[in-house]
Amino acid sequence: MLRRLPVGPSRHLVRFVVGGATLYALKAEPLDVARREYEVLRHLEDAGLPAVRALGIAERVADNEGILVTEYLRHSLQYRRLLMRVPLAPGGYRDRLLDAMAGLLVELHRAGVYWGDCSLANTLFRRDGDTFAAYLVDAETSEVHGRLSEGQRAHDLEVLVENVAFGLADLAAFQGHPEAMDEQIEAAEAVRTRYLELWDELFRQVEIQPGDRFAIQAHVRRLNDLGFAVGEIDLEPGVDGRVRLSAAVTRRDFHARELQRRTGLVALEGQARLLLNDLREWQAWLEFYERRRVSVAEAAARWRAEVLEPTLARLVPAIGPARDPLQAYCDLLEHKWLLSERRRRDVGLEAAIAAYLAEGAPAPEARGAAGALDADADGDLEEAAGRATRGPATREPADG
């Protein structure tokens, strides 16, 4: 069954088909282009890189035509849907999308992938905790190499900056703010800075004193904070008796792997970082409440059974099948933080759930809001939080 979905600018005809519970994207293009794009996408999948999944090609050799079949990325969004109704201002969703674009290009270049036509229109985004995850969706001009040259990386980055500037300026004009176009071009240029900073952090060599384990741990923690797991650490002789430290990073899923190891949950990297923080906070509260040490394994099992799963059971009917339940839980945590910040105390999870559901379980991709709470709705949310927190002073563990 065909389904109509908005698509960005494309050289080729794109249609969407529903089969069972899966949505497929079908793109008609010259056969040689379709074959090359299919091979690149399969390579990206095998390498674990963020991209749509290629499923096959329907070929009509006599006419040199092909139809590339990919699986539509669940819970994904186009940049225009995310930014259409929100201010294109510093510090908002625009900058988070640009961070995701820079991170995506770094990951591709690390793996020897030259994109060739990197742009907002050729990227899909998923909300990932308090950040965004970016995925390559168009690989018509992409190439796979053993290693990219500095010139290839620089050219790809230049294309990205130019295309992002055009996309943001076009969006500002569409929103009726042509005076903001210059600022959008400056914002696009900042993608270059984000890219170079991240690249430098991943590949720079740090000089340390021999045997300085703290310096090694600090370097590894910085990479972990960026989401990268560290595979190997190399120490080479430096100058003045010092040694040069370099770390080989692997996939950007450090927190996702840790969350799966502890709880069995499969989440995006940004989601996993927030969920692990929530788990650690609840473990500390549980130890205080029960006046005993609680092991990591026990805390993870009880957090999932007593906190996460009951909360998801209440959220899922409100958010519907189109939204990611774990992302909704992350949105709830943000809701809880903002309520607690305004009341200058922890309002508790139960109060946050009541307030979040009373507001309609908001998500920016659903309503185009710039934040989890609107200033005009603050009074209603405070009232909901107040109703939920009235009662006995003693809290049950699942309320942490």
C-alpha cells in the first residue's frame, strides 16, 4: 500500500510503500547509480555507521533503470519538520541538529567514507535523549576508501557548510524572516568548527608523564563523554622523558553498550546516557531509603521493573505508536527536571508523570514546541505537580 510522506529535494522519484509493520522507501534512479548506492549503504550497515538500511534493487537492465529499496528509519524526522515552527535561534534545536551533522560527518570520515553531497535534506534525524542522532539517507555520490585524504575531508566539509547554509537560509525565508538569513549562514559555518573540534579530540596525541594513570583515565573519560568507546591505547616515546598518548576509538555507542549490559535495554547513545544517569540517581536514593548497599545488578533490575516499565505503561497510551517510548521517558525526565528547578526541590517522578500527561505528553516533533514546557502552561503544570505530591511524606522506592 502506498503512503504519502513529505520528502526533501531529490534528483529522483521517491515513493513509500507499507508492507506489514514496515515502511519502505523506493527510489528510481539509473541502474549504475542504484547499484553503487546500494553497495555503499550495505557497507555502512556492515560497519555499524548511521545510515538507512538498503534492502535490495529492482532492476530493468534493458532500460538502464533501477529502484533502490531501503527501510524507512523509524521515529525519524526531516529537518524542516523539526525546525519549521521553532525559532532558528542559537542554543535551540537548530544547533543540536548542526552538532549531529558534524558528528555524522566525523564518523563517516573516520571510516573512510566520502559523502559527496552532505546536506540537511540528505539526512534524517532521530531525537536522542537531549540531543539528536543524524543518519545518512542519500548515498548517490558517496565513495568508500581505505582512508580519506585531507583534501577529500576538506572538500566534503566545505560542501556540508554550503548546503547547510542554503538550507537554513531557505527555511528562514520560508518562515518570513529574511533578516535572519545572515545569522543562519554564520550558524552553518559553525558546523566546520564543531567538526574540527571533534576530529581533533579523537585524533590528537597527548603528552603525559610516564606512569601517569590519572592523565590516561582523564583522556579516556573525555572520549567516553563524547560517546566513543576506546579500543586501544598507544604510548610512544616523546620529548624530555615524556610519552605521547593516543587512543583508538571505536563506535560511538559507549553509553548504549553500558545500558544494554546492565539492563538489557537497546537505546540510542544520547538516550542511554540519560537513562544511566536516572538509574544511578535512583540507586543512590534506594540505598538511602533502604539503609543498605544496593548492588549495580540489583539496582538495574529493580529500576527497570519498578520505575521504567510501569512508567512506560502509562506513557505509551498517551504518545501513540508513532513515537519512541524510551525517548518519551527521556522527555519525561526533562519535564521532571524543569518542574523541580522551578519549585526548587525534587518534585518526584509521580508528580512529573501527572504533569507530563496533563500537558498531553508533549514532544517538539509533535507540536513544534521549542522546549518541554511552555511558560504559559507553567501554572497548570505546577498545579498538576502539586496534586500529585500531596499525601504521606514517605515515598515508595518506585517514586524516586
